[in-house]
Amino acid sequence: PTIASATLQVTAIPIRQAASQLRQQLMLLAAKAMNLSASQVYTDAGWVIDRQHPDRRLSYGQLAQDKDTHLPLDTTIPLNSANRYTGKSVARVDIPAKVSGKLTWVHDFRIPGMLHGRVVRPPYGGADSSAPLGHSLISIDEHSVAHLPGIVKIVVIKDFVGIVALREEQAIAAMYALKVNWKPWAGLPALGLDQLHDTLANCEKTPRVLRDDAGTDSALKNRHVAVDADYVWPYQLHASIGPSCAVAEVRNGQATLWSGTQNPHDLRKDIALLLELDPTMVEVKRM
């Protein structure tokens, strides 16, 4: 998954190392298949090519087919110089469709016979120790939405309540109209969020020096203007700027999902668990 702004600084070098290691592994496989040494082949645009006879080549797909190889990361592997790419323009393949409006976002994606869903959430999501799949739901009144058109099914699994309808606006209307009875809850204990500065200042912590340049102490001592201030701002939600959306098709024991997820591997595992399918039967297509 992406972890705020730490992704590149934490994973960029290991990913470069893994890519270089994978490239060498493919070259070894190709050389073996061609009865050549690794020095007699090179890679270009997804192919491993015989240096002496460039028409002899194997694609990465051919070399990786039917293989499931696991290698420990080699952190000593040589990397291509960054200067090889610096200053070279790389075309953005996604821009034309975005400018012309031809790009289909997941919110606009449609498949034949598609239904729409909305989740009816508890009034205190995540607060009950058993939520969201616990024992906070007492009952639902399906008669409260019986007069609404397009409702296909109301799904209840422990604390999960979902509305399935023919159209999106029908699911939204039913979500608001459905009468749901939840267990009462007293609310969160006082956490001091109304005195955010004091709460954070009193948290257990270990001071850590990030940078200590020579001359800092003397520069601070000789400054002309001193500013000593604390700045506090409320917590910001690290979330999407629009409604979350995904499309799924489950047919003949296989599931295909179109999603904007940044973590398709774990999503695949979770969907397989929920649908009681083998992970190989679940395909996630990122949109």
C-alpha cells in the first residue's frame, strides 16, 4: 500500500534493486534457453535478445510463463545509472484520454445487468469493540422501504447492512429511508481533543535530533529576532476527495473487480476470503 509520503523514500531503492535482479534472472533464463552465456544477451523493451543474432529473442512473458520464482532481495546488485535517463522526455500515455474525455473512470464503468449498492452504517462506526461485524445491530424494518422502487435485496450480515437496487439513486434513497435499530452507546470517553496541544505534549515520547549543523547554537545566540510559538491544527483525514467506488462481477466461481485501490494484492486476499474463493479465482483490475 502507499503510506502517505514515505513510499518513495522507503521503497524506491529496494524496488530498483528488485527490478535489476529480475532483469538479470530473465537474462539467465533466456541465455539458458538459447544455449548462450549471460554476456551474449541483452534486454530491450521487454525482450531478451541474442547480441549476435538480434532476430533471436524471447519476451519476458515467455520466460516467466508457468513459473513462480521467489528470490531473496540482493541489495548488492548493480543498478543502472540515473544519468542514463536524466534529461530524456518520457511521454505520458494517460494524458490524451483524460483531456479528450475518453478515459473511463471506475465511477462511470458499466457492465451488463449491473446492480448498485449502498451500505447503511452504524451511527458509531468503529467505536463498538465488535463493530463493524459484531453485535450492535438489533433489527431492521424492511417494511420501511417496501414502497420504494428498484430494491432487489437487503443484505444483513451481523452488523453489516447493505442495500442492493437496480439504480444508484434507488439504493441511495433506500439507504436513507431504511429504519435500523442499533444498540445504544454512551460515546467516546474524553480524549482531550478539545485541548489538542496539551494532549499531544503530554504523550509519552522520545526526543530525536533530525539534524545538527555546526554553528547552529551560535547562530541562535546571535539572532536579532526571536520567535517562539506553537502551531496547532485539527487532524486531517487521509482519504479520497470523492466517493469510493468499485465494480465487481462474480460468475461461475470467479470474481473480477474494477477498483481504484492502491493495494490490489491485499484487496484480492480479502475478497477471496469474503467470497470463500481461492485467491487465484479473483482478479483485480485497477482503474
